[in-house]
Amino acid sequence: MSEPSAPVTLAVDCMGGDHGLSTTLPACARFLQRHPDVKLLLVGQPEAVSAGWSRLKEAAAIPAERVRIVPASEVVSMEDPVEIALRKKKDSSMRVAIAQVKEGQAQAAVSAGNTGALMAIARYVLKTVEGIDRPAIATQMPNAKGAATTVLDLGANVDCTPEHLLQFAIMGSALVSVLKDNPRPSVGLLNIGEEAIKGSETIKKAAELLGAAGERGDINFYGNVEGNDIFKGTTDIVVCDGFVGNVALKASEGLASMIASFLKEEFSRGVFSKVAAVLSYPVLSALKKRLDHRRYNGAALLGLRGLVFKSHGSADALAFGYALESAYDAARHQLLARVEQRIQACVMPSPGAVA
Amino acid sequence: MSEPSAPVTLAVDCMGGDHGLSTTLPACARFLQRHPDVKLLLVGQPEAVSAGWSRLKEAAAIPAERVRIVPASEVVSMEDPVEIALRKKKDSSMRVAIAQVKEGQAQAAVSAGNTGALMAIARYVLKTVEGIDRPAIATQMPNAKGAATTVLDLGANVDCTPEHLLQFAIMGSALVSVLKDNPRPSVGLLNIGEEAIKGSETIKKAAELLGAAGERGDINFYGNVEGNDIFKGTTDIVVCDGFVGNVALKASEGLASMIASFLKEEFSRGVFSKVAAVLSYPVLSALKKRLDHRRYNGAALLGLRGLVFKSHGSADALAFGYALESAYDAARHQLLARVEQRIQACVMPSPGAVA
């Protein structure tokens, strides 16, 4: 894929997430050092952002013209209900960051703030692309092929219709074709394997819709997959309801944490194990890296008329940096235009498209 | 818990699963050696079972009176649709094994055959306990506390109502209180964590029902849990829809396999890593054991008027042996009577209970 040369500007919600400025600003400084073509809009309470940034920018030797502080007087907390975030905090850093995208000041916004609020505000401010009823959250999970499987939806939508699942398949295909330079990524529909009880009515209907879209060439539909196929890497993309996707993601994170703690504990039990741990260091650190969910941080909100990326709320500076990288990749490869093109090119049976 | 002394008889579907007799018979022989108080009914095509068993029984020195071959002329294949298994194969080993329980010849049946067929036949032959609309499949998953979390449903039921989820909570509580000697096991309702989009209407309603049951003392309700809590061991029991449970289980199996392959590959890369692997052997084999899903084989079908245990279709003899152990534990601790007592003692808002 050719490297676009236009500079990229990202709007960063500096106040969001569990740690706010203490995480977002150091991540921004390192990100600016890595990418000389990038400008950042640091959105947040101006005194706090300014105080934090002035210390960092000198240490990192970042020219003043590459950063602009955009004031926002309010903060959406991790606990704020969507209604409060959307209706009462109209000058929140989250909303102002998204507004930068809407106004063309930035190509993408990044926030570690609460997902429900982020999705609601992004949808309200940016609106959905024509043909898409509901935006989805897409993330990547490491697979046995040494690559990553893109899974969507991750929790934005519960109770999906078959049409929504088809929309997710199309948006996911656009995302992967752009970011992975893979023109025909394969799509699996997440289902359960037992013969008689194979999926709900929704899944059966979705399989028909995805099959028809595959025959038309709108997507490269593989068929049904099961939970283990996410990690096998059977398909490039796995499509599911947000409830199911969220549970699969969190269960996997829980298992990975359990294994990491187990290894740490066992390898520090006695001198012999400690020696083994030292010798095993290259393998264990490769495993840790492979499973480190911080490397997969930066979920895309797809289906909106603007690019928004969501970081884990608990992200540290390293993880937040990966979310910035995802937004940067998407912006410089014109993900938005390419998702829209792909959606317009597809036959969408959604009621939203008809209306 | 006191050790009941009455002998236990189990009916084994020897033909079921991917491997049939070559797996089930050796597992039966070892199981009989481990437990001198057990008798087995080996159900299957009599010539084949008899030929296989005659070789094993001598090597294992098992007295003839501890085993009886019960003839069944048909086999339910892993691919058979439920309708075929239920209506056309009335003399299948699966059905005959379950009929042994119905007729009081055995206290529990064990099969590695296809889950959909097993559930349908068990339900048809045994019927459900009063107050239970749908049987559920419960299994155990290892947790960070070094114990196991009991998760149900694992795929018998998609599209559950809130009342079904309450029934699962009550049945799971009975199972754990009997098998783990834990009179008040805690119950979590599997949900997703985001504030605004917290679960579907079904889950919200289920949380109310489970909360009310907790207040009445019918269950020890903890509240909502997320996917990672299964492996944290936050609660003794996690209740969910069969679709979600199946995906969570299979995704976890997929991740565990990926990690195992990764370690194997990395530790065999070069001489240095091989030395590290040898020194790390105790830790790695402890990890392998901890994650080995064969040790958790043997899912309980709950809510039926008889005990039925389901082995993984792909189980080897070791794994099938664990399924036999589960059935044995359940039978000797009178699981059936205790589940029924617990259900009768609860206030069940199910339409099934009213009818």
C-alpha cells in the first residue's frame, strides 16, 4: 500500500479514561516523537493540559506548532450515564474532541472515556453513514497464525438483527481491507457448533444474508465459525452481536491474565524455578508480548461519518499509544472514505437504507 | 461430606463420540480399577462391545460381575440431526443408556455423543423436573483461585427468557452445593460492563429475578459479572444464555490451545530454548495440567428426572475417564434428589411451574 504523504491531525480527549492526563499526555509526547508528520489537538481543561504539557514538551523537544490545546471545561467520568454525558456535559473533552473531526479540524478522535458515552456522543455529533443503522466497535485479537483477527461488535449493540450483522460484516471488511492491505478479507459468523441447536433464529437469518452478500461479491463469506476460531485465525474477521463479542473478549482477557499470574507465581517458587525463569526469559517475554492486550488497544467505531477510536479505560501510556497508532493508520489511509465507498457499493437490505 | 456406601451403577454409551469403543472401553476399564464399588452397564452393539471388552477385562483383572453388556443395535452419529436421532434410531446406544437410568438400572448415564441429540433424547425419555422448563448444560472452568467456576448454560438453550436464567441459577446452586460441599455457592449473572448499554432487556429482567431470589434466600446472588470474572473466580457459578456460554467456553479453549502451541514452538526453537524448556518442565507441566480441558470434561445435564453426563465428543480415554468421575460423584452424592429438593424449595416464577 502506498504511503500517503498528507499530514495527519488527531484530536485527543486528554481527560478520558481511568488515569486521564497522567497517561494521555506522555503517550502523546512519545507518539509525536515517533511520527514527525503528525499534529495533535490536545482537548481538555486548558490549565491542567497546559501545565502537564509544558513539562513534557521540553523533555521531548516537540516544536510548539505541532500541538494545539483545545479547551473543554467538562469531563465525562467513567461512571456517567449516557444521558448525562450527552445532554448535560456539552462542553466535555470527549465531545469537543469529536467535534474537531466533525468540523474538519482533525481526521480522527481518540478517547479512553466510557464506551457508552463515547458511542452516543459520536453518533449524535457525527451521525451514521448512509445505509448503516448502528455503529459498531471493532477490535483485534491475536491468533495462532501470528496475525490478528478483527472482531465486531464488541459491545456497542446488544440484540442485533440479521441486517445489523450484515452491516458489521461489510464495515469490518472495509476496515481490514484498508488497514491490512487485504482486498478480500474472509468473514466468519460467530455461532455455536451443535447440530440441532445451531444458533438462534437471528443467526440463521444472518447466515442467509451473509451468504447472499458473499455470492454477490460484497463480502468474502466463509460461513459459520465457533469461539475457538477467533484464536485459530480461521477467518480475518469474526462478526457477532455486541453482547457475545464483549463476553468473548473479556473471557479471553481473563484467561490470559490467569495464565500470566500462574507463570509468574510458579516461576518464582524456589531457586530452581527462578533459574528456569531466567533461561526461559526470551520465550516468556515473547509470549507476554503476543498476549499483551495493550498492543491490541484502539478499537475502531465504525459506521460513523468521522473516525473515532476508543482506548481501554484502564490503558497505560503504552496502550494509549497503540490507540493513537490505530487512529493514525486509519486517518492516513483514508479509512472513512473507503468504508463509505464499500458500503455504497453493497446491496444493503437494511430498513435504514430504504428509508 | 460423608462418603455414601451404596454401590453405584453407571450406564455408558460406549459407541458415542468421535472415537467410540476405542476410547470408551479403556476409560471404563481404568475407572473400574479405580473404584471397586462401581458397576458399569456397557451399552452398544453387543458383538463389538464384547470383542473389545474381552481383551481389556483380562488385562485389567476385572471380575465379570462388575460389568454387564446391554445391547443396542444403532448408533447416533456426531452428524445425525436431532430428529433422526430421536425418531428413527430408537435402539441407539445413547437412548438405551439413558433408558437404563429411567428404569432404575443405573443411577447415571454418560455419553460422548452429539449434544443436541443427547439433550433431546434425555429430555424425551426422562422428562424435566417439575418447575424446570428447559434442562441446561453445566461445566467447570479453571479459575485463578486454583478452583473451578461452574458455568451454565453451555449451549443447550439459545434465546433464554429471564425465568430460564433463574432456573439455571437454582440448578447450578444445587449442583455446586452437592458436588463441592458448599452450602451457599455464589451466583453471578454474565453481563457486559458498559454503563449505558448494560445488557439486553432479558438480562435486566433476569437481574431483577435473581436479585429477588437472593433476597428470599433461594440463591446467594452476587450480581452482574463480566467475561473475565469466569477466570478470576469472582463467583462460584456464572449463569448465561447457552449461546453466550458456548462462545465463552470455546473462545477460552481456543486461546489456551494457542498459548500451548506457542510455548511448544518457542521452547523447541534452538538449543538454548530446549535447555530452558527442560528446566521449566515442572512449571510448564503444572500449567498444562491447570489448563487441560480434559480434566474438566463431564458436563452435567441439569433439570432432568435422571442424571446424564456429557463428555466432549473428541475426548480421549483420560478425558472420558473424567466424565465418568463426574457422573460417579453426582450419583453417590444423590445429586438428583438434592437438585429436586432445592428446586421445590424455591419460589419459581416460571410459567412451567404454574401450568
